Amino acid sequence: MTIKNQYGIVKIAIASGKGGTGKTTLATNLAAYLSGKQKIILADLDVEEPNSGLFIRVERKHEEIMYKMIPGWEEDKCTFCGLCQEVCNFNAVLNMGKLILVYPELCHSCYACSELCPEGALPMKKQRMGVLKHFSNGKINFIESKLDIGQEQAVPLIAQTLDYVDKHSENESLVILDSPPGTSCPVIEATKEADKILLVTEPTPFGLHDLKLAVETMEKLDKEFVVVLNRYGVGNAGVEEYCKENDIRIIAMIPDDRQVAELYARGKLVYKKSSAFREALDRIAEYILEN
Amino acid sequence: MKIAFTAKGPNWNSKIDPRFGRTEYLLVYDTSTEELKSIDNRDIENEAHGAGPKTAGLIYESEAEVIITGNGPGENAARALEKAGVKIYTGAEKMKIKEALEAFNNNQLKEYN
Amino acid sequence: MKEIVVISGKGGTGKTSLTAALAYLADGEAVIADCDVDAADMHLLLSPDFSHDEDFYSGEVAHIDTDLCTSCGLCMEKCRFSAIHRVNEEYSVNEIDCEGCGYCARICPVNAITMNDQLAGKFYISTTRLDNTLVHARLGAGAENSGKLVAKVKKKARTLAEKESKDYVIADGSPGIGCPVISSLSGADYVVVVTEPSVSGMHDLKRVLELVHKFDIPASCIINKHDINPGMTNEIEDFLRSSNILHLCNIPYTASFTSAITKGITIMENGEDQMLVREAWRKIKEDINSK
């Protein structure tokens, strides 16, 4: 069986309201498990702390430096009128009287200072923000991007990584996106183009609280989503009751297992050792297949 | 010479604010006139990001050559101050302004770099 | 009064459970601040009364007054975030995509665009069931944590601690290494890092400690779930020794953390006497008061 839609490509985003729910474990295992059956692209969009690569051992195929556009100051043209500092809403441009300082990590690349400068003294130029790496072993294409230390804005790098993924999706590919945790802008960027979203959570009050926030975000985006309940067996029935009351489908439950935590801690794939985990992956594959 | 302080209040008895970018006041002491000028920086709490550079800009405008503070600025603000030739001294977070000035005069503060 | 901030690079290390345990042990001598605003779970363990709340605004969002708009299209042309849409000659702003740069408002020839403060969430001051004060916040969907919000939470907590003559502020810090973490650490007297012995735990520990070191704040470390990967635990212990970080304790993987969350209580109230945590708190107090 292969998974595809009318365009031949299905994009699945795996997200969670908070970190540490098993999102990366699920994304990497799902990719490895299904790679026996069809072409898979796994993209780690948690660009601040990408770690899917710790679990997927494949050869590097390509590496490129990723850039964003920021204003570059040209001293000989500048009259220090201060308009650039005034128009910047992000404190990214500072007029120091004898020099103009630009803070790349605060700059949102809105072009306002550059295009409004009366002297044309701030032309936009490329600024390094991180590195994209593409690995492949013929079955899995694994793509990850990592922000350079000190860079604070994940959104532009996520957007460019998704463009790269789109360019490298072949016919009949299944694209799995490991989204950053939380409910803020990076998550929205990572999930807004996905066909289906899996929200991973655990059956505890923390899990329920964060799931509610994630659901609120998905509803704001008007996205189709389902829940995968990880560490099933610990905690209580709160998540299940909430999902039932709100007509949210739980498509798979992964039993709580100390072995899973141990394998994860050692950077090992889990599904090879756990039949319960494999069964959950089968349920998820069935869901992805549905129209 | 002018010496600036990050402060929690507007006078000599105020405490040093350990935060750089989000300091509540900037006090500027002019050694030639012995005057202490206070700049209210409390509006900084409205800035979501980039508080450090903004405060560094104020220090530049105040013409201070030295800034005395607590934890020290983040990298962004440190770069601006360095370019403006302002020297940064840290470790005064538990002192009052007058004590911090004395500590500075006795070379008891740490130069940040 | 001393401010203690608990941080961890990655999610799921038990940071919030341990912060709540410290809040319990501080026994009325501390004001608690939840700065982990993206996953603000502290209230689930401490049952605050939400007695005081106020709206919290962060950043701006553009709004087009359609009565004034002449449909010239300049805003749409200039917007780098594709946030302005046109339907039948009527222009509007997609609030999810708007970055709040204000460029459109500045260049609109008829001043039809205003920048409005964006409602980001709610800010609370509560009394908990343990009878201490908790300062916390809740973000709306798609809103992001910021240095601003963390600074506000911490400032409120400090002011209240001074007013109530408390010995400590105990803050659950923000995850990651970006602006909110800088704001979490800035002004703190002491840092406790919670980590776990996994490949990503070690990786993130090194990154946050770099930051702590730069700010010159004394730090100590708790290794949670130490027994899921003894080899990695040894590596972390070696790393702590070589970087002069006080190693507080190793806590074994135990069901007690999850079951306490389920009951909505701290691990200190969950039957077992958590001697290790009690001892850790004693060492923290000793260490902090010797500085």
C-alpha cells in the first residue's frame, strides 16, 4: 500500500502543545517504519533544537547555508537622519549618531527601513541564519534545518525549509513534518500547509491542558487534526473524556513502556522492539490513507 | 566624564537594577559638575523584544563613557556599547548607586568583555 | 530576597514537577512565578484561585479601515508576509500572518491602516492551595512568549515577595535559549537546571549552561530519570564537574511524578518521602546563601 492523495503527495504534521510528549519518537519511528513501503520525506522543523537526526542514520546528500534578508548599512550614503530607527517596530536598527547598527536576529525582514531610507543607504543583503542538511538512504529522505546560535526567529527558516521540502517531494511521497512544540508562530508556520495533523499528547492533566491549547490553535487555523495518545496507561482518563465530548478522534494509543524511554534515551528506534508500538503505527498509517 | 548606572529608582539611594535592557531607570553622573541626572526607562516594559539595544541607544545619547550594572548586557547591547566606546562594569547588583560609584572608584567592579 | 530560576533546555524533563516540589518545600517562604508561559502547567499542581487577572498585550497587528481605504493596493504590494488579502476590491489583514512591522500603516496614502496592540493572553496573580502567591499567565492561540511577558511575570513576583517579606522567588523558567530565557535569567540570583540523561538532554544542557555562564549566575543541576541511561548520566556528571556546576542529585525514573500530576498535587505530597528532593532544596539554600 502507498499513501497518496490526488496530487500524489500527502503532508502530515506531527505536533504537540508542549515538549517531551514523544513527538520526535513518533515522527522518526513512523518514517522508518513506513519507509519499507514507500518513499518518505521526514523534515525536522524544530529548528531551534532539531534532534530527529539523532535517530535516523542515513548518508548526507546535500547541505546548504540558509539566508534571510536584512538591511546592510552603507556609511558613505547615510546622513544619520534616524528614520530607519524610527520605522523599525522591532528595535533591530539603532542610530548611534556616527554609525547605524543592525541586529539581524531582531530583524523581521519587513524591508521598511531599507525602502523608506531617503538616501538608499540600507540596501537589503543576505544574512546567514542557519544550515539545512539533506540526508538520504534511497528510502528515507531526511531534511533538517538548524538555526545558528543566537538567531531567534524560527519562522523564516521553517518557511524556507518547507520550500525546500516541496521542491524535493517526488510523486507519491509521504511527507512527515516534525513540528516544533508549543502553540506559537513557529508551530503555525510548520503546520499551516499540512494536509493532516497528528497532535501527540499524554493522558495526564499537563497533557490535557496543553492539548486544549493545541486544539485551539488548530481550530484557529481551520485544520483537520486527530490525537495520538502516548504513554497510555499512566495518568487518568481526562484526555479521552475531553476528546469524546468534543468529537476529537483518538486514532492510536501507545502504551506506557519504560523500554520506550530507554531506547529513546540511547537514540534507538523503538518499533523494531515493541509490537504495541508497531500496531499504533499501523493505525496511524490507516488514518493517513483515509480521504 | 559621565558615568551611567542601571537603577531601580531615580537617586543616590536607589538600588542598582541587575537587568541591563529592562532597567527601570538610567542614572547619569557627571564627574565635572557632580550632578546626577535620572532618565525614566520604565516604558521599556512595552517592548516585546530588543530591550537591550534600545537601552544601549539611550546610554549612547547620554554621552556616558562608563555603564555600571548587575548581570551585564546581552550580546546585542554589548556590541552597541562597544562600538560607542562605552566601558561596561558588572557585579554591582546588590549595591546602592552611591556604593556602586565607590566600588567603581576603588576598582572593585568587574569589567565586562 | 533571592530569585531562583529553574530551567531545562528540552521539554519533558520534569522541570515543572520539580519546581512545584521546591515551592512546596519553601513552605510559605516564597512567591512562585510561572515563566514557562508556552506550557504554563504550574497551576495544575498548585490550584491557584485566579483572584486577580488582567489582559496582556504584546506586539501589534495592522487593521484596515475599509471606509477610508481607496483600494490602491500599495499595502498588499509592500507586505513581505502576504498578510494582506483582497476580496472583491476590499482589503483586509490576516492577523495570523501579520508580523506587526507597521510598514503598511506608515505608507498608506490615506492613513486607512492603524496598528493596534495585539491581545496576547491573560496575566494572573493567585493564592494557591499551599497558601503561597503564584504569578502566572496564559497565552492565546498563536501568541508567542516574549521577553516582555517573562519580565512582567518576574517583576510582579519580586515586588510581591518584597512586600510580603518572603525569602525567595521561585520561577519556572522558559524553555529554549531565545529571548524569553534571557529574560528569565536576567536578574536571577541562582539557577537550577533540570536535565535527563538522553542524547538531546545532554545537548540542551550544554547550550543553556553557556548562557548561564555568560550571565555569571551561580548554577546547580538535577539529573532526573538518571537510571534510564546510566552511561549518559556518568557523562553529564563528568561534564558538571568539569564546568564547576554543583550536582544536586540524581532522581530515578518513577511513576510518582506522573501520578502526582494526575492527582494535581506535588511529588512531595504523593505518599513517598522524596528525600532526594528535600536534600536538593537544602543544598540549594546552603549554596545560595553562601554567595
